[in-house]
Amino acid sequence: MTIQLRPRHPEKAKKADSVIPRKPKWIRKKKVEGPEFYETRRLMRDHDLVTVCEEAACPNIGECWSKRHATMMIMGEVCTRGCSFCNVSTGRPDALDVFEPGRVAAAVKKLGLRHVVITSVDRDDLTDGGAEHIAQTIRAVRHQNSTTTIEVLTPDFLGKGEAAEVVFEAAPDVFNHNLETVPHLYPTVRPGARYYTSLRLLDDAKRANPEVFTKSGLMVGLGETLNDVRQVMDDLRAANVDFLTVGQYLQPTPKHHPIDQFWIPEEFAQLEQIARSKGFLHVSATPLTRSSFHADEDFAALKQARQRAIANRA
């Protein structure tokens, strides 16, 4: 009997293929798969957990897993959105697993993480967009790992009323929501989302708890200009966002959004300089920057930057 597997990206099946350009030398990365890498993978399998590292085909997986750092993706591996840049499967998700928060907490403990990043698929099928499940996961991790700091990378909860407040009340140490791209590219890159809804979510997170660190990320290489990115930086600072990540978009398959250009390392250095001049507490802007890459070191840098800012105001 032949098992029919559901297609990973049904919404992209009829799209025309586009050529994936060869990666420049500053994008290529050596494969790293030592004993710690396989131990991290085994632990994820043993706890029946999904990772965005695998689902989104992150280029940094070898380095991160070799350091026993894995970003867990909760609420399943199927997303209800069909963003043109994303490699996560699209379709009708399964029901939530009520035991998942406990398994995430147990995995964090076994990995010995000082800082954990927890992300999720979009769950537009749920009345609260999965907000309560995210909050339960935060509480479970904190219960089993009292000294571990927690970063959540959440959906936008579009059309879900006050759902995000449930996550705010769970008090993560870092609240992250990625804008992903510039406003005029949303219809083709992130068609299920709204730029100002995402921006308002970040503003609401800071208003709900001024002590939380807020964070957002952008991809470049989708068709934006430097001035477009400058404007997004200004919008994020108006929402009091503390931390900005900027990385190069890499096209997962010929059906995904084509790469417009590869920004060179010197341009990323310029983006970091511009962002710092606008007042972000911390900035990570390199071709291979991703939201959770070096998140533990970045969190330490965020705390130090806030302490310096407070001291300078005194």
C-alpha cells in the first residue's frame, strides 16, 4: 500500500519555478555534526518535539545543535499561513498536544539551557491563536527551570482580540515577533499578515510590561531598498523595540519567493551602524543572522546595554 504524504506547500504547487542563485562565499557554511549535534537531535526525538531549526531549514543548525541549543517550535509542524518565504509546512494542523509544554520544559532541563527560545507555527484555526498554549509552555519551563530565561517568538494573533495579553501575563523575558519584511512587500511575502498589526503587537508587549525586552527581525534580499529598511527601523523604535535582527533571505525551493539580491557583509555592517544610531539596545545584522542564533549571548548583551543606558541617565 502506498502512503500518500500531504504536500509540504500545497499553496505553492501551481506557482512558477524561479532559479535559485548560487550562494556567494560569505553565505556558505561548513557542515558541523559532532557528537553534541546528534545528542541534541536524539533528545528532540525522545521528547517528540519539533524544532524550527529543521522545519525552516536554518543554515546555522550545525553550529547551534553542536552547542546543545535548539529552538523548539510548539503547536505542531503545520502552519495555517502560506508565507512565500517560509519552508514550514502549510495546511490543516492537528489538535494541540496538552502534554507538549511539559515535554518542552523537560528538554530544556536536559539540555541545561540558560536561555531558551520557543517559537510556534501560526494557528489561525484556534480561537486564541494558541496564546494560552504558549503561556502554558512558558509557565512549564519556568517551573522546571527556575534560572532559565525564556524568549518567545510568537504569531501575530491576527483577528484574535486580546489573545496576546495571555502571553504578556506569562511574563517571558524576551517577547519577539518578526516583521520579516518591509510594508510594500507584505502582499507577496507575508500575505496572511498585516504590517501595522505586527508593529502594534510589539508596542502592546512593551506597554503591558516595560521590563520585558522586545525584539523583531527582518530579512533582506526580497526586493527592499535601504530606505525601506531605515523606515522599518524607525517604526520599530517608535514602538520601543529593544533588539533588531537582520539576515539574508535564502530561498528554500524554486516555488518560494525569488531572491532579489544578496546583500554583502559591508552592507550588513552599515545596517547595524544605522540601527544602533537609532537607539536599539542591541543589533545583530549579518548574512547568516537568524532570530534565535546566539540568542543566549544576545540576551546577556541586552541586559548589559540596558544597565549602561540606566547608568547614563542617572
